[in-house]
Amino acid sequence: MSGLSTLKKSLLILSGVFLLVILITVLWTASPLAMADEGDYTRLDPAKAQSIDWPAITDEATVYLQDLLRMRTIRGDEHQASLYIQKILEKEGIAVRIYQHPEDPRRSNLVAEIIPDDIAPEYKDEGIILTGHSDVVEVNPERWKQPPFSGALVDGKIWGRGAIDMKGHIVMGLMSMLLVKRLDVPLKRKLMLLVLADEESDGKYGVKFMVEKHRDVFDGYKYVFNEGGLGTEGVAVPGSKIFNIQWAEKGKIWAELSVDGESSHGARPPEQYALLNMIQFLNAVHEMETDLTIVPEMETFLYQMGEAYSFPNSFFMKRNNNPLIRPLILPALKANRYLVAMTTNTRAFTGLNTNEDEGINVVADKAFAKIDIRLLPNTTPEQYLDKLEALAEPYGVKIKPTGTIVPNSSPMDSEFFKVMSRVSVDNVPGSVVTPLITPGNTDNTYLREIGLQCYGLTPVLLNSEELGSTHSDNEYLSQENLKLGTKIMFETVVGMN
């Protein structure tokens, strides 16, 4: 009988452990995104809200976007866009200043402000900046269905280079300023429209110029509504509507690599030579740090993505930080290069050559390579370069950084992030907001360096075709998205006041 009793006790213990495991699996979830409650942000006075003729506003915005798209601001000549926007704003009584770069007056930046008469002390340093860049990238007209600088309106779509990236975003900010002025929206804090040059290159004539030479422009401001994230429809998950708000950008190291060795005849190669050493070093770099790093903000991103999925994917995504679940989802994360970019310090080899251009039978005495490294917020360029230097020493490889950017981020629990998240989902029922870390860099990098909290969202819903057109062919923005983006941006401004 004692043996049977012991067996029963063991079974009870095992059953208890099993139930505990089940409870841990079910109840242990990652943290959902914190958004403002519906009653926690300001709504426009009902009478004023009812007075807005959104079809007319959309038609007006369409004209402004068409005119801007007709301006060939390919990595330059942004001053024409500044003058155009200045004329619209000043006609409505909004103060504007234009800052031309002394080396090239055709490269200019626009600052327009609406400043309330009385700002309470608690809001004097909490102004809002709506910003975007007026330069665009190159284009091959032969591959376009509509001329890329025509601003053609066809079947509700506004065609042109920069429609999405990012003249459409600028027009949303412009219309938000006009609506605040026309409706006499009561403001608690300063409001700025900032139109920058030169984002598509290195920011020399744009954000760097403004931060370095006109730092006082940003006095009294705290929050920035910029690019960096996008809304998508049916892209990540069929039927989904997802607003990806950028809260962080990865850091960057661009470096040139070189190694010297012994020159030889190709038929009698030495045991070690320059190109072989370089290849072995590159392979060692490729193999380093392959594990995924899932920071708490990434756990929230995966939880929010779980909101867009159906069961069973939703169950696992929401429990991505559960020690029993995480090993099950890691293979799926590693199979997605976009998720890998958000969870690892990526390394891409962008060049490899020797000093021998012709002789196929010569072992070169020098080898060169280029590398592009993107860093998560928990790693600085200096820390990573120290690791590379230690790894390179046995191979004799020399590392020369040609450009570095420190990873940067803004808090996800800020009032601004919560309000813009809530406004987005309120405008699109059934939509989901995710906090996004981007591998590339925008002007947010430099604005965060001076203490501004920057959030990147072009508040539209793009399908796969539209999403793929940025920096590619046949870029357009629908009038419906232009209206949606204007509403979300304007209502975010109202919500913060």
C-alpha cells in the first residue's frame, strides 16, 4: 500500500508541475504597447470638427502635393520648395523663416511656427515639430507609367518621385498647420513645420546645418513627428492594417579594410597571402555574434504583431518572452531577414578586391574590402570596433572607419508616442501599432542627438506595390492616404494640446 501511496503522490506532483507549466505558458506574456486611453487626449471641439470639409481639404492638399512633385529636387534645388511653402503659409498669417546654406543658396530649410500667446511653464520646453525633407532620389523615367515629375492625378492616385518619400508627408504637416490656424485651435505649446534639405545624402545642407549653425531654432521643442515608419495594409499579414512607428534607429559603421602579404606566382602560392587572409577574416566576422538579441521594446513589437495574426501564431508572438515559448519562435525569427535586422548587429561585405587588375596568375600582395555594419541600441561603434580590431589582429587586417553613427532611440512611454498611437488606431478601426527599430538612418538621428524625442511615421496605409515604389519606379500616393495622413497628423497635434 505504501508503494501505491508514493505513486499517487508522485502523480499528483507531476500533475501539479504540468499544470504549473501550462499556467506559465498561458499567462506569461510580453508587454503590450502602452497607448493613451481614449479619454486621455484632447479632441477637437465638436463644432469645429464638424466644420472641416475633408473632401475640400483633400483637394487642396492634392494641389499642393502636385505642385511640389513637379519640382525636380533631386538631391538639390530644395529652395524652390521652400519658397512655394512659404507663400502658402504667409498668406494665412503663419510666420516663416528660410535658412539657405552659404555654400549653396539653392539648398534651403524652412521653419514655420505657430506660438501661443501664453505658454504655461510646464509646456514651455515641450513644443511639437512636424518635419520632412524636400529632396528626392534619382529616377529612370523610362520605367514609369506616368512621368515622374508630372504630379499627375489618375484614378485618385498622385504620381511622382517623392509622393511617399516624402513630399506627401510634408503636405500633411502643411495642412495640419493650416487647419490649426484656420480653426483657431487652442495650443498649450509651440508648433513648428520644419522642411529640411539633403536628407537623401548626408544632411550637410539640411539637418546638420540647422543643428550646428542654428541650434536656437529648436529651443522650446521636445517632440518630433518625422518619417522612419510607415503604415501598411495586407503586407506583413494578409488583411492586416499596421502602423509601424519608429522609436529607434540602429547605429552604423562603414569601414575600409586592407591587408598586406607576399606577392607570388599563382602556380606557387604561399601558405598565407593577402587575399586569403582577408577572406579568412571576413569569414570570422560573418560567424561572430549570430545570436538574436531581443530587447524589451522588441518583445513589445512582437506582441503587437501578434495582435495582427490569428491563432496559433498570435498565441506564440504574444508570449515571445516566455522561456518555454521563445525557443520555439527563434527559428521563425531567424528565417526573416527584416526581423534579423531588428535583433542582431548585421554585417554586410560591400566590396572585395586586390591591387592586381589584370594578372590572373599573380598572387597579389595587397587585398581590400569594405564592410557595412548596423548596430543595435545596446552597442556603440567604439565597442564594436574594439571587437573587430581584436578579431583582425591574427590576420594582419587593418580597419579604417569611414563613417560611424551611434544608435539612437526615443522613449516608447512618452506622452507623444502614446497619443499618436491612439490617434492612429482611432482613425483606422481594427488596426495595430508596432514600435519599430529601423536599420537605416533618417534626420531623426541628428535631432535625437540634441535631446529631441523623435518618432517616425508616415501615417498612411500602403499595400505592397505602393511600399515597393519608394526609391524605385512608379511612386504614387492615393488621395485617400493623403487625407488619412493629414487627419492623423492634425489630430495628434490637437491631442497634445
